[in-house]
Amino acid sequence: MPFPKISRYNKECIVTEKIDGTSACICIGGDGGLLTGSRAGWITLYDDNFGFARWVCEHKEEISSLGPGRHFGEWWGSGIQRGYGLKNGAKRFSLFNTVRWGTIRPACCDVVPILWQGTFDDLNIHAIMDSLLKRRSSASIGFMRPEGIVIYYAAAHIGFKKTFEKDGLGKWYKKSLP
């Protein structure tokens, strides 16, 4: 097997707000059947993830317009992680694929906010982080504690996250470690 092609560093990237919720997936089969998932696997109404499976069931007709395939996004809002100031159990589903789901999508689905798009530059990334911290969340206007950003490299089809808190530590980090 040949060594894979290496993508160029200074290429097009899309920077979006990283929303602190729970990863979610809607899988639509060719026959129109729906499955719902979390980062850990498939979920059901009886083994739900913060009400995501129930929400998909309630919006099945609208969501079916996404078409066959797996549609990944963030399920966020009241009672999930930061909550983003949403009250009374309000939750939202924001699709990750900003290129595909710019403006034409089901009304029940949002898309993660694009903060910047252009040729990658470290200085731009720092400026975007500073700006997000100053002007606050774009996903939930005015929310004071945005989590960070996702940098998606179009040429490599890969994303990287940068957060305001514990950025270099990862989820495995335990405060009891030396």
C-alpha cells in the first residue's frame, strides 16, 4: 500500500464554534428508516441520550428531508453540559457539515456557526479565539462561556478542536494526576 498523499498546511479551512453538548448522529436508510446515535453507539427511546432519540422521533418527517446517509451534529441546550442559557428543557441539534447544510435544511436543525473561512494561518486562529471570547457564543447569542472552536481542513477532510479550558489535556485528564 503506498504512503498517503500529504495535504498542504496553508489550505482552505472553515472555523466553526465548538458547542459543548453531546455528539449525535441521525442515520437515514435508503428505505427512509431512521436510527439515532451518540458517540458511543446507537440509542433508542428506551436508552436515550438527553432526549435526542425522542426529539428525532417527534421530528421524523422534517428530518427525513436530510436524505439517506449519516448526519452528524451536536445535541445541546438545557441540561446538557454548559446549557447555553436555554431554559425549560429547550434543546437544539446543530449539524456539523457547514458546506452541505448552509441554508437549505430542515427547520428543526441548526448548523454549527461559521466564525471564519479562508487559508489557514495561526494568527487568524488566535484572533478568532479572542473574538469569540469577547463577543461570546454565536450558537446561543450572548452566552458568556463558549467552549472553543473547530478548525476543519477541507483538503485533508479532518477537524481539530481548540478549547478555552484544559485545551491540551483531553477527556482522560483527572485532577488527581500529578
